[in-house]
Amino acid sequence: MLRLEVSIEDLLRSRFALSPALDLCLLLRSLAGLGQPLPRAWATRLLPVFERLRRETELNAALALQIPRSGANFVAPPPRGLNQTWADDLAMIRATPLEAARHEFATTVTGPSARDPRVRAVLDSTDAVSRIAEAMGQAWHELLAADWPQLRAICERDVVHRVGVIGEHGWATTIESLHPGIAWRAGGIELGSFRGGTVHLAGDGLLLIPSVFVGHIAAHLEDPWPRTLVYRARGTAALWGEQATVPQPDALTALVGRARARLLLALDAPASTSHLARSLAMAPGAVGDHLAILRGAGLLVRARSGRSVLYRRTPLGEALVAGPG
């Protein structure tokens, strides 16, 4: 079991962030058979592109830095917050000193990858960092960039939901809601499926990162990262088409129409027009029109939160989504 000792100072410093580079690494691991399997439709669409990139670019050198349950830190730098972009991450990857990168090569590149002539040619070169960054940049452009707005919206909505849980129920409930295998006990976070003994956060707080590509939950406990939990974002099941966990809105669709039914179902947590548009791949104007109609019918209310206007279901909206009791 892994236990994270948490102080009051740690709670004050804990925060959420998004990490495009980490999600790219998780996607590459999945496509290479090292991580969480992708849904069939995504694998069918992305695997041919992935294999072509392995042939035509130096992506294999970047893949060599991914090992079971871990990977090189410099290709997934610690994110600074919720506004992190791929451009931010790529700039940090490119800025990695060669000696720091070579230290990570020595500890992560093992087995057949270490003997692959194409991989070794990259890793042994004086411009290894820029060549790996170039390969990752192309992988981002061809494998993830088109889907990122939708995936980012799902993660942003997850954070909105978690912050609401913190405000209503506190940190302990929020942490335990991340995964069934997490428990808050006696001032600490216990992860039953991990090994590692006891780790003290030492006043630095905990970094929480939602992702659609992580299988269940992952922990990152090594510098230069802060102590981090990466967890599966709410809405991932619907994205992947895991119908067993997604309500079947047949009656609701017949009543309000398919698009409005999708919006009502998606509002299991408050969300803005732009978040809904990105996460459901709908036009913002159409989303705004449908939300106005649902609000006029008494199914939604809206309230300002900072610079955003968030919509949530009314009791009537909740009853319609729940269906006959």
C-alpha cells in the first residue's frame, strides 16, 4: 500500500492542472501496447498513423523513453496549471539540457530499444533533445491535436465538478471520489493497489491531473514533478462509448430532441456553453440556442462563476433525466 501523509499546509497548496504532454505520452503508450487499451474505434483510426510515424519519423526514440509504469520526465514536464498548452510543454521539452536528457536515457532505455540502431543514432547525437521534440511535435499534430479541444473540455469540466465537491463536502470526499481504491484515513491518502510505503508531501501540496487516457489512477512521486495523482476524468466513459455506464435517453430524446437530450445528460456537473460545445463536438451557437430553450422550459438555470456562465439542471431537469422511478 502507498500512503501519502497530508498536512493542512498541503491541502492549502493542493491544486489541479492539465498536462497535454502527459496525455500524449499516455496515448503513445497505449498505441505501443504499454498502457490502457484504446477503444476499438480510436485504435482503428490512430494505429495506421502511429505506425507510419514510427517508420517515417524518429518517434521510436521517443517511445524508447517509455517503460512499463513509467517514463522519462523531460518528455512530460510538470504542468503549471489549468491553462497549460502543448506549445508550453514543447518549449519546456526543447529546453532540456542534453546532459539531463542523457541521464534519463541511461535509466529508461533498456532492452531491444537500447540496441535499435535508429534509436541509438538519435540518443547518441548532440541534437537528441531537439530530434525527440520534433518527433513528439509531429505525433501531437497527427494523433492528438484534432481531438484535444474535446478532450480538454472533458478534463476542464471534471475540474469544475471536483472543485464543487471540495466546496460542498471537503477534500476527503473529493479525493475518495477519484477512484474506488483511494481512501482518506487519519490525515492521509491511502492507495491500496500501489506499493511504496509512506510518502510525506512536506507542505508542497498534491497535484491532481484528470486524463482520458489513464486506465484508473496513477501516482507520480519523483522529482522534478510534485507529488501527483493522475486520475480518469468524468465523461471518459461516454467519450469511449462504454454504453453500460451511459444512460439510454430514448424517452428523453423523444420528448426534447436528440441534441437537447445530449445536453441535459451532459450536465451532470455545471458547465459553460464552450465546455459543452467542445466536449460534445457541437457548434457553440447551436449549444447556446438549445440551452436557452431548455432554460426557458425550466430544465436549466445559469449562474456566473468568475468569467464563465455555468449551466446546471433544475430539479425538474434532474427528474426528466432520471426517468420514471
